[in-house]
Amino acid sequence: MAGSPIAFRLDPASGVPTYLQLVQQVEHALVLGYLKPGDQLPKVREAVADLAINPNTVLKAYRELEHKGLASGRPGQGTFVQAGLSQATLPELAGLRRALLEWLADAEAAGLDANAVSAVFASTLRDFSERREAESPRGARKVRGRTAGGAA
Amino acid sequence: MITSTLASAPPSLRRPPAWHRLLWVAWRRYRTTLLGAAALLAVEAVYLVDRGDHMRSAYAAAEACQPRSAANCRFAFENFHDTYANVGFIGALLVWTPALIGVFAGAPLLARELETGTFRFAWTQGVGRLRWLVAHLVPGVLGVAVLCGAFGVLVSWYDHPLNASGIQPRLNSSEFPLTGMAVVGWGLAAYALGVVAGLVVRRVVPALAAGLAVWTGLAFLTAEVLRAHYASPRTTTSQQLAGRDLPIDQWWAHGGVRVSDAQINQALQAIGVQSLDGGGNFRTGPGSASVDPIQYLIAHGYSQWTSYQPASRFWPFQWIEFGWLACLSLLLLAVTFLWVRRRAA
Amino acid sequence: MNILETEALGRRYGGTWALRDCSLAIPEGHLVALVGPNGAGKTTLLNILVGLTGATTGNVSVLGGIPVGSPAALDAIAFVAQDMPLYRHLTVADTLHLTRNLNHDFDGAYARARLRDLGIAEKHRAGKLSGGQQAQLALTLALARHPRLLVLDEPTAPLDPLARHDFMATVMAAMAEDGLSVILSSHGLAELERVADYLVLIAHGVVRLDAPVDDLVARHRVVTGPVGEQNDPRWQVVESTAAGAQQHLLVRLQGPNDHVPDGWESRAAGVEELALAYLRESSVPTPLVPVEASR
């Protein structure tokens, strides 16, 4: 085993939490084909020594990937890719792009400039994600847990 | 909770401390001071051995000269006395040798740790600060004792002809604290004073200065006041003290009662002489008769007393001096130990 | 097991309390950042922790109940003080030998290998090394003791950015490899989010906040909305920035149903942002209840 096909690199100015950057980099690598099922993710110790980040952060990212079903840890050996990301087919992607262009035209007509479009998109995406989280089994557990904590 | 933690502690925790490892630490610490002290003693040895050899030749020549009362023999003795009574320019260095050895070994020990902040490293290592301290103090004390003892032997060897000839009292202030057991005591006191100075002052150079200053004050006090009274002095009316005995005080008495200088002067007015110091020094005036003032006083019922310490008390006094200096040193080191134990930062 | 437990810990120097009423229970396995301005009491707390100074009041124990300063604690804790005290005139080789002789366990092979990798020659005097090299030497000596807790007092303050990166990378790698816990004090906030996963904020001798970073971030949001509108009464406002029409609020969420009303913007709060806000706040905040799902 030569090691992982990918290496991590952080963007310290992006504002995105470190563990999320790691998760995203793995997902992007999967989409772009750098990682295939069975490949090993970078060892915690190496990632930590290269990036000077907390090992618990790497562990958290790997746990997140496990929850998403993308990776699994083998004790004593490391963390390995389990499944690929489902990719939208090319026709689907073309359709999505067309719908988005139409929406952008509407937004421009309403008077939104690029920054405004970005802001609206970001907040709507967040709302969408939060609703999805609450609907998913894990999210429902989280809500139940918080209720218990809040009542205490 | 604690039990389970200790049970899972590495076996090394249950090993006894490795004193030979700590000995290396102490050796490394004292290495430079040791070399400095060795160099100092070497220089002094060269000087003293050379001079001592010459002194022995001169003394042998003077001793061999017969008859003693002849002018040339008396001259030989006087020459010997004049040349060798004073040890020369190295005298000051000799007097301070035990102080230099002790203070330079003791003061930097804690002062440098506190000044540079390395105590934050040394005292958070596994052995802990108390073992660290003991591992430094014990070799320090022993090393200083041995070096000062050796120095004492050198000085006694040098002084032997001077003592034999009776030129100087056995208990004289220049030689006494530099030989025998007293020199070891002075070295230990210098070491302990240095260590405490380092702890209090927390800077190396000022601690050295403070240690030397206090030691010098103590040495001066001892020479001037303390040493002469380790035991009650003996008294005698004899005019001549043995050369090796140490005179302390001299006074006149009449009918068993001590008389003041004023009374002596009153008595001497008859022959026009004034006493200068109540002892044997007189100032003759213009109308003084050619009468020996001392004989005059004795003839009129006065007696001259001298208090002194006999030469035979040399070794008892050596042990007394060592004793109180050693106790002082132990006390100072105990205080240091307790202080370090209680607090560091 | 808690790496550090204190109960109403206090330390007084003369008439001033350098540290007071400090109660902490920090679990093992974290890198704890002890953050606060100069003179806040960080060094005092660390000195008590490593046994260099005693407490005036209160209790303190380390590594699951071991008394501070005891032989077991001294063996298991390695400390690198501010300004990396080293014996300047000793060579690196002598320094290694010295450290070996002052400890029961010392991994000399590890230390020498590390120094070789770093390009630090053993014959050089410690005082002649560069700042970064001295820091690495001090850290190597500490790590070669294979401690269970590494305590660092403002370790990166004198270092240039490259040296700082290398230093922290070494610390983290040791955490990953040995399961080491780390307590690190700093008066700066840069890179906090990358290295710390437990935060203790301290100012004027008082602990203002102590919580895992994950809990902190999960519990807070920065919301932006119009001035004068009804806020959610359950929000605990930590800090607010307001102008005529608009206000930003840094809030601590209380319960599960906290949500942002329509028209309000909301984003997660950054760790540095949170630290600054809590350090500025004048009243002592209530303790942070951990979020269940983060455990």
C-alpha cells in the first residue's frame, strides 16, 4: 500500500470550518475520480503533521464521512473509501444548468446584482439543508436530544 | 482512583532514584568551578612551595649557626624573620581562598537557575526539585571540604618553619583560619552563604558579591573578637610570653586590683614618664630620670598582667571554630532546603 | 478521565489575586487552549498545574486525581515554559544527557532521531541555535519523556510563522501518535480554530468560559436583523453591534427550537470571534450546557 492517492490542503481564509474542508475535499476527489472505492484516505498522523491541525478534527471529518456512508475505518489500518458519490448524469446536469440560468435572468430583472444573488442563494441553501437535516433519521435524533437537554 | 493509576504506572516509578545519574548532573554543574579552584590552588602551590623551600634553607642555615648569641647568628635569625614573616603579595589571595572556592561553588547554583529561568525546566523534570537540590548540595559540600582541606595542608606545610621558630603565635589570625579544620569550616560557610545568597538575590554576580561580603565580615569579626575568647584566656605576670602564645590584653594591677591608665600615669609622674598604652610603651618627657618605668612600677607594688591563649589550645580552638562554622553552614543549607521545598515561582 | 480538575482554585501574590475561584474539569485527549490577555492568570494556572507554585485556596489534581507536584505527576507531565528555558552553554548532546539523567524514562533514540531530522547538530551549544531550533529542542526534550500531558506556556510567541507551523505540527503529530493531551496558553487568537478543540478563556484571574470548541460553535450564532424587532426571548445575547436600522447579535442558543425568524440572517460564529466576545464581556457568563449530539 503506497499511501493515499490524495493529500489535504487547507484554505485558512475561506471561513469554512477545517473539518468541513476535509470532508469537502474527499467528496470532490470522489466526484472528480481521484478517489475510488477501496482507496485509503490520508493517515491521521500524516495529515496532522502536514497541516498542523488538531487530530480530533481529522477524526471528526472521517466520522462525518463514515456517517455519509462514504468511508469506513479499519482498526489498526486506517480509513478507506467505501462508496462513490452518486453523480448526476450529463443530461440531468444540462437540465439543471438551464433552470438555473432562467432563474438568474429573473433575478437580474428583479434588480439583484451578483452579490445579492449570492446572498439569497446561500441563505436559501442553508434553509434547505437545515430542513433536510431535520427530516433525516439522524437529524430527528438530534432534535430529540436537544429537547431533552433544553428541558433539563 | 489513585491506586489504579499507580498500578498502571510504568515500572520505572517504583525504581529507587538513580543517584549516579544525578552525580553526572552535579559534576557537569561544578566542572568549571572545580577547574577554577584547581587552577587557583595550583598557582598558590607553585608560589608557596617555591618560597617554602627557600624558607626552609634559610631556617636551616640560621638554626645551624653557632653560637646563637653571636652577632652574625642573631643577624641570620633577624633576616629570616624579616624576610619570611610576611607571606608576600599573595597574602590577600590566600586569605580569601576558602571564600572564593566556597562562594563560587555555592552562589551560582540557585542564582543562575533563578536568573535564567532554567529552574522552570530543572524542577519540572521527573526527579523533582528536592532530589535535584540534594544531588547538588552533597557533592558541593564534600568538594569544598576536600579542596579547602588540601589547601590547609599546603598552608601548614609552608608555615611549619615559622611555627617551629616561634616567630608568630600559633593562633595568629593569618594562618589559623587557613589550616587544619578551621579552613574546612570557612569553606563550608562560604559555600552555604553563597547558596543562600543565590536564593535570596536571584542573580549570579550580586549573589557572589553578597556571599563574599558576608563571609568577609564574619571572618573579620571572628579574627578580631570571637576567636580570642573560645576559652577563658590565661593570665600571667611573667614579662615574657612564649613566642607561640597569643597575647590578648595587658594591664597593670596594684594589690590584686586592676588600675586604670590614669592611675599609672599619676604614679609615673614622679619620674616624668607617661604610659602610652597601659602596657609596655612609655613616653619619656624632658625631666625624666633614667629609670626603667616598668621596674619602677614593680618596685612600688604594681604588677603587670597579660592575658593570652597558649599555643597548646591550637587544636581545641580549631575544632571549636570548625564546629560553629559547620553548624552555621548546616543551618543555612537546611533553610535553603525548606525554602525550595515550599515555593519556587 | 479528567486531565485537570480544579475546585475554587485561587492564588494570591501579596495583596493581589492572580487567579481566583477557578473551577475546571477538562477531559483528556484534547488540545486545550488557555486564552487571555497578558496578566490574566494563565501562567499562574500553569505554574500550579506543573507544581512550580502552590495554590492559596482550593483544590487541584491532574491525570485523574493525582496531586500536582507529586512524583507521579512530575513523571507524567512535561512542561515547556515561556521563552523555552535551556542551559545556553550546554551543547545539544549534553542537554539530552542532562534531561535523560533528570528523568526516569527518556527516549534518547527518539530525541536524537528527531534532532537529526530537524538538522540540529548535537555539538552546537543550545544558546547558539536559532529561536525556532531552540523551540524544537525544548519540545523534543519534552516529547522524548513520553508524557501523558504536555503543558506549553506561550510557546509560539517568539517564533516566526514557519517555525510556528513546524512546532505545532510536531505537537499535533505527537497527539495523534501517543494519545497525548496538551494544554497550551496563548495571548493570541490566530489559528485557534485549527489547533484547539477545547477552550478556556481567562481574564483578570477569572475563568470566563471553558467548553469544547464543538459545543461552543454549535451553541452560538451571529444573527442580523432590523433594530427594534422582537428578538427570540430565549436567546442569550452575548454581544451586540447596532446602528440606526440594523443590528448584529452574537447569541447563545438555549433550546432545540431556536430558529431565525424570517428576514433575519444567520451564520455560525467563528471560534476567534467567540473568544473575543467572551473576553470582552464584563459580566461572568453562565456555564455552557453541552449539546447532547456533540458528545
